[in-house]
Amino acid sequence: MNLTETQISSEPIYDGTFVTIARDKVRLPNGNEGQRVVIRHPGAACILAETDDGRIVFVRQWRYALGQPLLELPAGKLDAGEDPAACALRELSEETPYAAEGAELVATFFTAPGFCDEKMYLYRAVNVSKTSTLQPDQDEFVETVLLTREEAAAAVRNNEIQDGKTLIGLQHWLLSQAV
């Protein structure tokens, strides 16, 4: 079955510092025309960092669009031409007192494919240590939170963790621990 939608035209709605929004006219698989509003995003990376004592490094930060703080894995958008692994390591070091020697790719996924092309790269930190001297961006206010496997699983069950990338990262971590 052909599911392809083909762009006929595109009307810019917003051109921001790192996202653009367009209203596209598309040809649907049945030959009819439709409209799609699309957010173009440069991509992002997140990192699952486990300390020597088996705790995962989270950040709690205010999410304006939601009007509440969320408990999340450290993450951030890719800069132009930036390697996703370098982005993940940078975000860990900027947002928390922790750093890692390397990062191993665990998974890639799309965050909101119904209207956005953002691709997220999930990494697992290698050799985590409390050695970072970097600081968060000027407009970023974060609190570092460390949770054990049991505490993280309970936070998921209790709906204390509601962020998609974090739920995906924890799923990989908790399943790998159970094997």
C-alpha cells in the first residue's frame, strides 16, 4: 500500500532561532490534497548516566509550555553540524556536576512525528564521574536528582516521570538490568 504524501507547496509561518514552522499543501495517496503544519527541528540528544553507586542522573527543570517542572534525563538540541554523542556529553556536563568519558548510542526515535521532524538520539554514558565544571545556559535553571533503579521504577509507576525521552531511556535501562 502506498502511504506517501508529496509536498505540493510550503508556506512559512514562523522562522525562529532553532525551529521553523510551515503550512504545507500535500498530495495524499488517494490523489486528493490536504494540509499539514510541520515544525522543523535540528534534532536533539539525551543521555542516560549511571553513577558508580548505581543511581541515574536526572535533571528537574521548569517546562514553560506545561506550566510545571519535569524530571528528565539531561538533553539538548543539536547545534549545526554537531555530533549527537558530543551533544549528549555536553548536556550532561552543562546541566549536572557529572561528566562521562564517552557515550554509546542506545536508540534513536522521533519525539512527535505527527507534526514535528525532531529526531532524538539516546545515549548511555560511559565512565561517569562527578567532575564537570561546566554551567547551564543562561536561560536554563536545573536541579540534579539522583535515583536508584527502584526509585526510578517507582517514579515511573507513580507518574512522577512524564517526559517521553526519559521514559524511553529508563525502559532501556530497566530492561537491560532485568536480563
